[in-house]
Amino acid sequence: MDVRKTPSLGRVAIFRSPGMGHLIPCVEFAKLLFRRGFSVTLISFTVSSTQSEAEISVLEALPKAINAATLPPPSMNDMAQTSKIGTRLWVAAARSRISLSDLLKDLPPQERLVALVVDLFGIQASEVAQEFDVPCYLFFTTSLLNLRFVLDFPKLDETISGEFRDAKEPIKLPGCLPVRGIDLCDTVQERSDEVYSWYLQFCWRCRNVKSIFVNSFAELEPDVIRALKEDPDLPEIYPVGPLVRSLEDEEMEQWECLRWLDKQPNDSVLFVSFGSGGTLSSAQLQELAMGLEMSEQRFLWVVRSSNEESNSAAFLTVGGGASKAEATFSYLPDGFVSRNLSKGLGFVVASWGPQVRVLSHSATGGFMSHCGWNSTLESLMNGVPIIAWPLYAEQYMNVVMLVEGLRVAIRADAAGEREKGGVVGREAIACAVRALMEGEEGMTMRSRMQGLRAAAKRALGEKGSCREVLLSQISSRTS
């Protein structure tokens, strides 16, 4: 169906949170709605007057038929400088509701607003949907496992005493693998932290939307989706993924690292990247560099300068251009870059790289990743097994699924160094890299990943389960 030649089914507004982890799936969801016959407006809120270069480039590449708008940043002068990113985003979303309402009033009058779709932080706009008398849907940008935890968290908050990280028994949720308290998302690890209270509010609100669309698919998490659908107290839940950025959407820039990859044997290169926001301490950066070199395996590393304060320091600034220090890689061991490049073993890229193109390249045989959900799905879509190195948010929960459930990943810190607040040593890193890239375990995981890749392709097919729900669920409520 060419929707450009047919009447629109109405306009859907998507209110999305800052950060590439939210932007990319929301953009892909917008495209999906457009192809199903809806007009779409993608609305972003911000916490500052500037957006990262990476976000701007994605928005500028949107099809002209999808309208994009960015709300003016609300005043945040009363926020403490020490406030965490989650708290700042929650407050910014709340303070952007009036601007959102004003924008929706100015939408083209010939197309009625039929639905408001919100993502994680944008859920505070549910009252705006009531103002316009349209249903509010949640687009959940991560896994069904994490959604199950979100929906059950208010009850867990009441029934489990003390800090979750200190729980003696794993948390058991319907249809899910048991998850240790310390592997739950970092927003619930400190009850006294203000971010805990907003997360609890978010979880309550998720139960009150019309339906929930999830960026996952049934064959990836069959037991979880079954349990969710059998729960009569929950909204309707529909997996619509995996929605990932396509090769066509990624910049066609002539990356030197891709020319280097072209010269490498098939499945021989480990891609190392910690997503759009991940950062490591200087000590960990040094150990990772030496571990990669000790492994004697080929690697392509997207690296940014260290940060001693936060594992997510680049969350709102990624793609802002490499600093002079990043351009010279002065924070890496002396001679590391030139030494490995001259031996043909390693290639280093500053700050940001063409991840989709690297993962789809025939030379890429493994992925050392923070296991953010976008990166997880992109790895899965290309059949690339993972060395799991979670840093923040729900990434530790994703790792539980990948390592213990799907068995397509191994932990970088099998001895629990980071869990104890320490640094993962170079020997452990080298061992993990060799196991993935040349060991029998890595070959087995690669085979399992190929099976999941095939399942994902089926789900994305025109008659796949992920495509059928959108038209029926939204249009049935807007006629």
C-alpha cells in the first residue's frame, strides 16, 4: 500500500525522550506507522538548548512525510548539578507538557489527531492525551523482560524490604528468568535516591495506558510475552520489533574503518563499542586496551575519553565531534594505536562509528557491547555473538537474557570484578575475547545467533507477527 496516494487514517503524535537509545526506535516506529497509513509527527523534548550531532543527523534524515518537531527546553535552573540523568529527563518531560499541548493544537486541521504514543520518560504526557480525547499508547523501547519488571515493580516495592541489590534470593517474575537484585536496572538500586521515586511513578503510569507496543518479538522472548498476555490486570501488549536502524539510514560517509574491515578475513574482527552514552574510567580504559592487545585477535574499537564520575557520561552529547584528546587518543597506552595498526590487528575510531555497517560486515565476528537494547537487536539482526559489558540502565537485565537465557553472549567480568566495584583485568578481557573469537563456545553462540537472526527476519516480514498489530490496534480505536 502506497500511503502517499491514499487518505491518511489520521495523525499519530509520538512524544519521545532524548538520547539515541530512544530516538532510533521511535524513528523506526514512526516509519512503520507511516507505512501503515497514518500521518506521523515525531516530537522531541530536550533538557538543554542543544542536541547532539548524532541526534540531529538522524532527525534530518527522516522521510519528508514524517514531521519532526523539537520542543523548547524547559527551565532547569532549580535542578541540582548532581541530579542524575534520569531525574533530569523526568523533570524535563513534566515541564514540557504545556509546550506539547500547544504544539498539538497547531497540527494540520485536515487530519484529526487519533493517538498519542509516548516512550519511557514521555509517559508523563498521558494527561495531554486526555485533553485531546485520544488514547495514549506506550512504545516500550527495550525488552519484554524489562517491561515485565516495570509492570510488576510497584508490587515488588511493597513486598521486598531493604535494597534490591542486597536481596538474598533472585527476583522471580512470571515467564522470566530469575534475576539477581544486583542485576536489576540501576534506577532501583538506592531507595533513597530521587530517581527511585520517579521510576516508581513511571511504573504505575505504564499500567494505565491503552496498549503497549514493545520493541521485541515473540520468538525472542516467548515465555515472557505469553505470561504478559495471560495477565488480566495489564494493558494489551504487542511486540512490534525488532525495529533497528537500516543500512540505508546510516550515513554514507566514507569511513576509513570500513575500508580497513574490507581487508580482513570473514568473522575475524571483534567490534568494541559501548553505545551512544557509555564511558569507562581511565584505569578500565587502560586494562581494556591491553586486554585487546594481549588477545592477539583483530579488533575495531570505537573509543571515547575516560570519565571517572559516570558510566553514562556521553548519553546526551554523543556525536558532538571528537575533542583534540580523542583525535590523538592520548588517553590510551603509549603506542597502542600505531602498534596494533602496524601489525594489522587493531583499528581505533574516536567517539562515534557506523555501527550498523560494522555489524553487518562479513569481517565482523563478535561484538563487545554494553548491551543496550538497540545494540542488542542490531547484533541479533546480523547474527553476531556478544561479549557482554553492561554499564547502566537496564543493561544488566539484558545481559541475563543474553547469557543465561539465549546463550549468545559471555560476560566480560565472569569473576565479578565490576560487581565488587573493581576493574576488569587485562587477562580476563583477553580470555573472553579469545573464547568468543576462536573458541568452540564462540562458534556455538554464533550458530544460535544465526537462528535468532532468521526468526527476527520472519517477524519483520510483511505477514510477520510484528506488522499485523499496528493497523488493527490503533485504527480500531480511532474509527
